Amino acid sequence: MSDIVNIIRQARDQGRWTALDYAEHILDDFIELHGDRHFRDDGAVVGGVGLLGGSPVTVVGIQKGKNLQDNLNRNFGQPHPEGYRKALRLMKQAEKFGRPVITFINTAGAYPGVGAEERGQGEAIARNLMEMSDLKVPIIAIIIGEGGSGGALALAVADRVWILEHSIYAVLSPEGFASILWKDGSRAMEAAELMKITSYELLKLDIVDKIIPEHGKFAREVAAAIKEELIAELAHLKNQSVEELLLDRYKRFRKY
């Protein structure tokens, strides 16, 4: 039990590097873009364009805050529908210009508030799932902290799904699972054991394709390793035809 508690604590650590941290350290000349062109700019979702190994890529990420005020501005990394629509706008722009898409995921889940539901939270997530499944450029998704529920999956319909060693990925939070299954949120860690949410369990289940090691490494070293892996994997994916790319992506998710 102590191992799972430690992993969840590290995945949720406020000092953990964010999507913007990785984007700015992995990419050259990164430019952040804003807004969904419908309602507003959602601070919980960030994205932009930069150079990876000299080639342009689009990055989209779910952004948690680094302190209380930042978390309030970012809604604690819980996107509204306009955040997912911003993400989709940037991904469709990437498709138009032939840029690969890289997503960085760290969220407990999509925001469940009344306003978000009124503006079509479920529709926004569902549209991302549909559009990403057919996006005609390579997509690599990386879980860098929490990967919670459909809020995470909305950016994870990818050709490759990677996870940092001390991250978690699940259909819902352990607290939510315990509350539904036993009507007792205090049994969250017991639920986490049953859910198989750690990186090594997910790799065994073939949910993720690669684990990025973190143990004993500084965040900059992890970022350097991600950059190296991304350059190599995108070179491979770019060699596939669009038809092969989409068929492999389809098969990847249909096997579940």
C-alpha cells in the first residue's frame, strides 16, 4: 500500500514540472497560442507551436498551477469545454500544415461544474475523441502527472501513449472509485491498488507504450530523455503513409 501512496503523492506533487515547463525545455522558439475562437481562453489548457530537432510541431497540454493563485487561474488543471475546443483548434491547425502533435497530460479530470456542462463539456470531449482518431498527422501523448478520466483521454487518442514513471492514468480518481464502489472515499488507496493505475501496471496491460524513467533523475534530465525519444519516434511515424497511420491508430484503440 505504501508504494501506491507514494506514487500518487508524486503524481500530484505541486512541484512537478508542468506541460509548459516541458514545452519550453524540449522545443526551440516555442510560441504559445490562445483561445478557442468561440467563448474564451481556458488557462487549464495550453498549446502552441515550436521546433523539435529543427522541425515544427504543435504542442497541447493540460496545465496545473505552481501555487494557489496559479492553480485558481488554471482551475487546478481541470479544463472547461473551451479548453478542449482550443486543443482541437490547434490540432486541426497542425493537420492543415502537416505538423505532428504532442500532448502533455496532467489532470484529475475535466471540470464538472454547471457552467461547463451548460457549454457542452461532454460534447467537447467526445468531439476531440472523434477528431483525434482521424487526425492525419502523427500524435504522441505523454502523461506527466495525473491522467484522469475522459478529461485526460480527450488528449490521449494518439499513435503512441507514453507515461512518466511516477505518473498515474485511470478511468477516474481513486477517491471517486472508492466513493462509487464502497460509498467510502477514505478507502481511496485500497481502490488504487485494484485499479492498476501505475506506469508499470499500465505497461503490462498494454494501455501505454513506453515508460519514461524518472527515478534518480532531475526534471531537466527527464525532459532531455523525452526530447530524444520524441525525435526518434516521430521520424518513424513520419515514414508511414496517412492510411497506415490511421489504421494503426484505429487498431490500437479497438483492441481494448
